Amino acid sequence: MPVAHADAAPAQRPRALRPPAMLVALLAAALGGALVGSRFAGHRASAGVDAAASPEAAVPLAAPPLRSTRALRAATAAPVGDDLGSESTRALRDPAYLRELMARHAGETDPGRRGALLAVLQSAANDEVMGFALRLADDPDPQSRRDGLQLLQAFPLDRAPVRELLLRQIDAERDPQMLRQLVDALTPAVLPVEDAAPIAERLARLRSHADPGVRASSVLQSTQWDRQADMEPVLYAAMLDPEPQVQQAAIAGVNATLAHSPRLKAALLEMAGNDAIERDQRAAAVFALQAFPLDRDEYELYRRVAVETGPAASEAAPGPGHGP
């Protein structure tokens, strides 16, 4: 980081910057999903479950129905208990209870209880749950499909059935909102280059999609998947995108990859100094500029915008309808 001038007023020097909330959210979206599988795997280990040691684990089990009968709904109407940790431990240790939870999901209409069921099933993510999630994700009912995609986030993409389903649906999907959910489900995993290449190819194609949300998600995911490519041209093109959310994804990508070039720095400086764009985006650009060498003029701009967009400026900013 460049050194401040000796005559700069101490009160105006920006301290080490924290990443803006917008930038944290984008990076979490790209990286956080990769932690899901390991977190649930750790929970399974702490519960002392050894699938290989269980005779039942080696026997294929009948798939629970995606649609329950009225009698089954009546028999399984009780919600998951408040202690999700205990429910998860029970599901890990009791295959019959796990199957009961999967059957219960089919008849659950309350969003909160359905979400609790999904959380327990994610924590007990084994091959049977993966099969259930794959069937949900292929269900024509939109809510079932969304639940299935959410449940599949417990499984890394080194699982070929999960990876193949997502790629097949990305190729066929026409709804931008669902397509973005599919792209967001491509959480990073360690794969042979032969298996990662089809994912990178889809993302490269989607970076020019008509929907800005799809473009933004594809740019950010590309930084995680396309390890063989030079990301600088991708990120610079996204910086020039007319949509702010794509520009924000590009800034997050710069932070994630540490890509550097004079034109990336120039684009970040232009965003930082542009009073017409959102404060959070300017703050994110300033945060990214910390990793670039700055001359005196560039540093003065960096320092001024860091003060203008920092926490103190946010607290002092007038609320809606109270501006000058």
C-alpha cells in the first residue's frame, strides 16, 4: 500500500479498510458454498456415524416418494423439533428416521418447517439424501426443484451425478432467475481438468447472457472454475458492462483472483471517483485498489474516496428525503 504524505492530516487518513458488505456478500456467494459439504461432513463425523460399518448402508433402499398420500401427510404432519442439532444427530444415526424426514418434506407446505427439514437433511447428507435431492431437483414443480437445488449444495461437485444434473439443466433452462440459481449452485470443488472444463465452458457462454444477474453470477463463478484462463480480460470486460451488478461481480473477482493490470486499475479508479454510482460500489472499488501500486495523484483519490465512503460517512449520510 502506498505511504501517505507527511503533510496529510491524520484525521483524514483512511485506516485499513474493511471489505464493504456488498463485496463480502458476493465473495461469500462464490466461496461459501464450498464450505457447506465440509461443514456437514464434520457434523457427521462428530456424531460418530460410520456409514461403511452399518449393514443397512450397503443395502439399496427404496426411494421415498416425492408426493405423499393424504394418509402419509396426516401421519407425518408433526414439524421438526426446535433443536435442529439433536434432529440432525438422530437423522444421522437412524436411517428409518431419515427416510421419514424425506417423506415428510413432500407434504410440508409451511415454508419455515420445510426449511428446517431441508437443514436437517443437509446435515445428514449421504448417498440416500443425494438421490432424494437429485429427484427433487428434476421435479417439474418449481418449489420442489428449488428445494432440491438447495439440498444439493450439501454435496460437492466431485459427485458426478450432481455435476451432470446441474450442467444438463443449465443447458436447457430459459428462465433467468432459475438459471442464476443453477449457476450459483456451481460451488467450487477440486476436480480433474477434464471434469472442470465443461463447467468453465458453460460459464464462459453465460457471461454474455442477456440477463445481468446471470452475467454477474457467471463472471464470479468463472474466477473459481476457470483456473487455466487469464481472468484479467474477463474481469475487465465485466468492468465495462453497463449493469452495476456485473461491475460489482468484476470487483469481487479482482479481489478473489488478485488480477492486476493498468486498465483494471484505471477502471477501479474511475468507479471510485464516480459520484453518480452507489456508495457501496465505490467503497468496493476503493477496497480493491489497496492491492494496486498507486502514484501520488491516484493515492489522493483513493484516500479521499475511502473517507467519503467509509463507515463514518455512511453514518453521517442523510436519510431518504433529507438530502441537500
